[in-house]
Amino acid sequence: MKIQALNTWITKDKEALVVAGPCGAETREQVLETAKGLARIPQVKLFRAGIWKPRTRPNSFEGVGEEGLKWLNEVQQQYKLKTTVEVANAQHVELALKYKVDVLWIGARTTVNPFSVQEIADAVKGVDIPVMIKNPIHADLHLWIGALERLNNAGITKLAAIHRGFHFAGKSKYRNKPMWEIAIELKTLFPDLPIICDPSHIGGKRDLIEPIAQKALNLGMNGLMIETHPHPEKALSDAAQQITPIELSDLLGRLIFPDTQSSDVEFSNKLKSLRSMIDEVDDELINLLAKRLQIIEEIALYKKDQNITVFQLERWQEILRTRSQWAEKLGVSRHHIEKICQILHEESIRVQNEAINKKTI
């Protein structure tokens, strides 16, 4: 994909992009009061507000529609803030362009539907406007990439991804589980693609915004989208995850915005030395894993000769218990080791089945 850097259309140099504003544009007064507060925060470059709100159930606040776009024009004129709105179909795009919205974004509920994304892509074809695309609700990296590619194929090169977390059926302290590894994989595949983190939707609670935002910055994400409302407790949607402009200013003052690289020669040399040590350890680990696989193949053939099942529950339980105990003695996270054991066990089952099938054939 051909993608332009953020500093070609919104930020300066390596500056992080901060997007802020209410979950939904509720009234003219609310929008302008929010914008007035955000205009005092130098880091805020883009004012967000939901004009059309895709809600899970009807009879909830579903946005004010076209009238809200007029309020965004006032934000542009009075407070010199660029604006962004969520669009879910061609009609939304047409209206947003009519009212000269600066940046469009595609929401998580729309990203899951290639038909809707293609409709939006067709609507912006030939238009020089930035588009930000939130990850799909469910953890499907290919859907996310597909949406970005559809916009890119339509000629949109001012692209950014928004990481807002993923729906998770199990228990979690987050509204949407971060699954940072998916955002990292997206960045690995497309190094030039800016990724903005939405800690408001990941956390779902205002007290989780700061730690999530800091972790995102530590992982090298290019900015933050934080929902901001002058009176969060009175918000018509997502009240629990919005903060005031003053609180946002304080939060941004506490956050550390690390650089991706350092010009300090001493630091670079030290880092290179430590990474060399990591390389040596990884080389040893790979050799040990190769040796482990050889033993697993022997175990598989022995099980076959004795007519024993590949999966042995008691052995698997023993591995989980003992490896966790060994790890804790060395100060290694139990959760970390359990994840590694799970991966090793899945590979063990695969190798054993393959070895048995080869002998049978």
C-alpha cells in the first residue's frame, strides 16, 4: 500500500496525533463548549464527534445527523480545529464532504462488512481526504487489512488505522480486549501505516484511559483518540469512558511520549550489545526446541507401537503445573510460561500426529 506519513497531512515532524472530542455530538452548546476546552490544548489536532451513532439496540441516542455537521463547521471556524466524523455509508460520506469535514473514520461495526467498506471507498474515489479505519469488532486482522486496502485502491493514501480493541466473550477488565499483538502484526506488515490507539473504547472506564494510552505510546503507536465531554456524567452515550478537556490536558501532561530511535551513540552501542546477548539466547532456545521435537517424534512412534493415544491429559496437567512452579522460582510470569507451554503442546500434538501418520502410510 502507498501511504503518506502523518506529518504530511496533520502533524508536525514526529509529533503524536491526538484526536479528542465527544462520543456523540448532542447539542450545539455541548460541541462548542468541548471544542473551546480542546482548543487550549496544543497537542489536540483533530476534533472528533459522532454524528451518526450505530447502536446495538434501537431507541438509544443514534446521533443528531446532518445538523451536527453544521456545528462542526463552527468548530472549524471559531477554534481552528480540524474535524473528523464516523461514516458508515455513501450518504454519510456525501454529507461529510458537503460540510467540508477534514478527516473521515470508519467504525468497528462497519469495518467487518466489506460491502459497506467498498461503498465508502467508491464514494471517496477521486477525493483527497484522509481516512482512519478502526479495527473490526472481532479479532480478524485480514478484515482490517482488507478495509485499508479497499480505501487505498480507491486512491486514498492519507490512511491511518485505529486500534480500539476487540470484543471478547470471557471476563476482562477491559470493555474491549487490547490484543496488542494484532496491532503489532499490522505495523510489522505495513511499517509506514500510522496506528492510533483509542484507549476510551479499549478501557470503557475513564480510570483505564491513562495506563492504556501509555502502553500504546510505549509500543510505538502514532497517536491517541480520547473521548472528551464537558460533562461526562451527562453524556447520552458512553458516559463512563469520557473525560473533560481539563482532565485530558492533565493526562497528556503526565504521559511520556517516547521516540522510536535515539541519536545517542552510547545508548545505541549498549542496546546493540544487549540485543546481541538476546540473539545468543534465542539461538540456544531454537537448538533446544529442535532437540525437543526430535524427542517428541520418538515418543510418538513409541506410543504408536504401544497403541497409546497422542494426547495424555495427566502428562499435560503435570507439564502445566511443574513448568509454572519452575518459572515462579526464577521470577518468570506464570501466565507467560503457560502461554509458551500451550504453544509447545499444540506443536507437540501436531508433530506426533504427523509422525504416526507417516509410519502408518
